[in-house]
Amino acid sequence: MAGEAHAAWYAAVVASIWLLVRFSRGRYAVEDLGESGHAGLLVRDWLILLGLLTAVRAVSGEASPLPLVLAGLVACLPGTLICRHLMFRHLTSVRRQGRCVSRVLVIGAAGALDDLIGRLARRTDHEFVVVGVCPVGDDDPGPGAPVAARLGRGKPAHLSGDSAPVLAAARRLDVDMVLVVSGPELNGERLRRLSWSVHEDGRPLIVVPGLTEVAQRRVKVSSVAGLTMLRVAPPVRRGAALLLKAVTDRVGAALLLVSLAPVFAVVAIAVRLDSPGTVLYRQVRVGQGGRQFSLLKFRTMVAGAERMKNQLAGTNEHDGLMFKIRRDPRITRVGQVLRRFSLDELPQLLNVLQGHMSLVGPRPPLPDEVAKYNEVELRRLSVKPGLTGLWQVSGRSDLSWDETVALDLRYVDNWSPSLDFGILRRTLRAVVEGNGAY
């Protein structure tokens, strides 16, 4: 009985310290549940907890076996990740209903306003609802939000030249905060003076820099000679994290090949019985750095399908460089099922085992597609192609070419182990639902 009471007391102390650590570091703030949160912050908090518990044990004379204590603490990490995911999903749901959001007034050049409003409108998991815009100059922005005020070009002679129309619009629209899109007309001293007025009115001011698709963990704010600077770290291309990815790819592919051996056998028999031709289909694809390799798939089309491609060129339903037809006449009956559940991609685990591909990465393109790439699209080849990726968990063939490139570049520039983990977790749901698979 005394031992049980002691264990309960110790668990209560650990739980209390953990909650205090998370609360003191702002982890339960609504804004921290968005894109800025990542597993690295959780690990840092956990290390702080370890330090505090070490101090508590030293002061209290706690004598529980250390390995047992550490084992219990390790179990806290996945549990907290799951709780955080559930909290984020709940927050996203209520934001889609118009709750837990912030009404904002956006200031900037007309073109920059359109771009920002368009980006915010494409997502519903953030807190910002644009209720008015304040363009700088005479150009009119698009219909995304009503023009609440207008600022002149160049720094005004008096402080009220900017602050008066902005504060009047903010009060009339009852906004929670003011967003400023930085640009030639809104920087330096003018932006500083505007912030004085907005802050005196009790509203936060957020400056949106020109950077896009850069993960928050890569950005560090510093101050030099009175100037506020954003230091952007380069994408991860070497080091322990990349070594971990390589090991995970090989080990994960090997384990999946062994565990899915019965599925391979059933699919191979089905392909063989359904139509004449080989079971496996080999196709030249382009990998990291432009190196070509032979990609493996279960055959889902009739024999000679490549020769029929030119005849069907006019029926391509995909924009950009990819060739996709929703009801492709070359696909066999079994092939339709395999594509619906992405089973035709399973042999690519051999490509992963050989080092040509990764479990997670951009879609491996064809050589004739790469030949038409521009400089931006070539950046997709900076990392190994993947068996799954952001493109697969975000709509697959239903995505436009520009959306596909944007997702791949987001992955290339912001890769991290936690990003791979999230994509793998979402892949199962995407495969089961089969959205965009044809």
C-alpha cells in the first residue's frame, strides 16, 4: 500500500512538472498548434523535464530505479504527440466553423495583398480571416476583401498620415490585429511609426516578409545594428538526420517486403491471370541529381501501352508535363483495382532497398518530363524520389501541375524526420480513400 501511494505521488509530481514546462514555454497557446509547431519543440521540453526531475530526485532523495523512471518518461513522448495531433484537428474543425479565428486588416501593395489573401483562402486551418485591406498607392486589389482605407506612396509628412486611416478602419471593422505585407513602400522608419500607432491602440501588428514556403524551424530572428533580420538556415542535405533517413529507408523497405510477401504473391497471380504480359513493369525514371534508374511496378496496363500513348495524347486530362487520363483505356481490370489502392507501387520497395528511392519524397518523373523542366522544377531532383510524398497525401492526380510542383518544393526545402513521419502516417488514409488515384 505504501509503495502504491509513493508511486502515485511520484506520478502526480511528474505530470505537474510536465504541464508547467509546457505551459511556461507557450505550448498550449492557440497559435502554437498551427504550422509552427513540430516534434523538435516537444523533445526540447522533454529534456527540460528530465533536468528538473533529476533535481527533484536529488533534493527529495527519491530512490526509484532510474531505468524504470526513464522508461516511463519515454512513453510520454508518443502520448503527447497523439494529444497534440487531436488538439490540432479539433482546432482546425472549429476554425472551419468560423470560431477561434482572428479578424485582420491587411496593409500592402495591391499585388502583394492579392497573393496573401489567395494563400490564406486556400487553407482553413489557420486563424486569420481577412475582413478588410488597406492598399498602398492607387492600384486596386482583387475582390478578395473590401478596401477599408488607402495609404499614399512614400513616407507621409506626419505620423497621422498612415495611422489615422489605418486606425479608423481597424476600429470600424473591429479587427483583432493588423498584418503588413513588407515591400518598397512599407519598410524601415515608415513601418516603425505605423507600429507605434497600432500598438498604442492595443492591437498586435504582424509583418509578413517576402519569404514563402519556409518552415518556421529554419528561421531565426536576430538584431544587428538596430536592424531586425531573418536568418534562414539552408535545407538539410547532410548530417545525422539524413543518415537516419537512409537507414530507416533500407530497414523499413526490407521489413515491408518480408511482411507483404503474401500480398505480392496474390497480386502477381492476379496480374498474370488477368491479361497477357509480364507481371512486373520496368520504366526508366529520373532520380536524385538527374540520375536515371529502372522503376518497378506491377503491370496495370495492356501490353504495348507505351506505343498507344501518342494516339491518346489529345485526351490528356492533366495540365503541365504529366500524362493522366481518368478513364485510360489501356488500364486492365486488375490494374484499376491496383491503382485505386496504390498496390501497383509496392515493387518500388525494391528500388528503396537499392538506394534509388526513399520511402518518402517527390514523385519520380519520366526523362521526357525532366527534359521540359525549368530551373524551378529541376529543384525537385535535389532529393531522392519517394514511394509516397506530399503529393500522394494531398490529392495525387487530382492536383494541378503547379500544385504538384509547389508541394514537392515544400518538401525539398523543408525536409525533416518529423515531416517524413507525418507523411507516412497520412499515407495509409490516402491509400484507403483512394482520392486522385487513376
